[in-house]
Amino acid sequence: MFFLFGERLSVWASAVDKDYPGSLLASTHTSNKDMTITCFIRYEIDPYQREAFKEYAENWGRIIPRCGGRLVGYFLPYEGSNNVAWGLIAFDSLASYEAYRKKLKADAEARKNFESAVAKRIILREERTFVEAVDGTCNSPLHLKEPDDAHPNSSGTS
């Protein structure tokens, strides 16, 4: 994947061994020992190769979990801009991310998927950032019923 192998498609060979973004990730600080970090990837894709990007993303759907990442999902443009797609991959820690990177580099299907995207020039540009969720805002259960005191002026009847 691009966040693993480097920023430019044309530098695939030299970027494979690049330790991106080691210094940035090592300096990440959090007080939550159970933190999950998520790699948020923004792709600028060739809009005429939307289906090829979809196939590329579907392939990562098999590869990422096998290598230790938790795939949140890949997202294709639906309405509005037709050339921006996203991928989100979560990790329990920076250590689990580093273990994932090693497995991904050794995975033949991962290398083949990346090389295919490069050869087809599906992805024109890629940006990535690592984020952490704000407590209480992600994966919260839906509240199906509001507490009775939620609306003090209501009569309590439906």
C-alpha cells in the first residue's frame, strides 16, 4: 500500500525499505494505553478507472486483515468529486502497525496488488495521516430511546 511503500508511485523500488514515518510515529503521544490509531488514506484516483480502484480496494480487503490490520473500509466517490477515494486501517498500537508493515512487505498478494496499481496508474496521488479517535465519539451504540427527562416540556406520551 502507499502508506507502506512511499509517497510516489514512480519510486516503488527505492521506497520499499523506507521507514516511513518512523520519527513522526515515534513522537506520537497519548495518555490512553488502549489507544487505537487509524491510518487515514486519501487517494486521488483516475475517475475513468473507478472500477479498477474498486478491485484494488477489494483485494486489500483480504490482505490487510491477514497481515494484522483492522480494515475500517475503503470508500469510493459516489456524488460530488469523482476522483477522491479513502481507505481507513486501524491498529491497536504503533508496535502492531510495525508488525503489520513487516507482514505486508512479505506478502506476495500485497506486492502484486500494489504493482498492478502502479502499472495501471489507477492512483494519481495519495496522502496519509495517522489519527486517533476522540473518546466517546466512535463505535458508540445508538440510543434507541431517550431518557424520560430528555425533554422537560414533553408530556411523556407518544
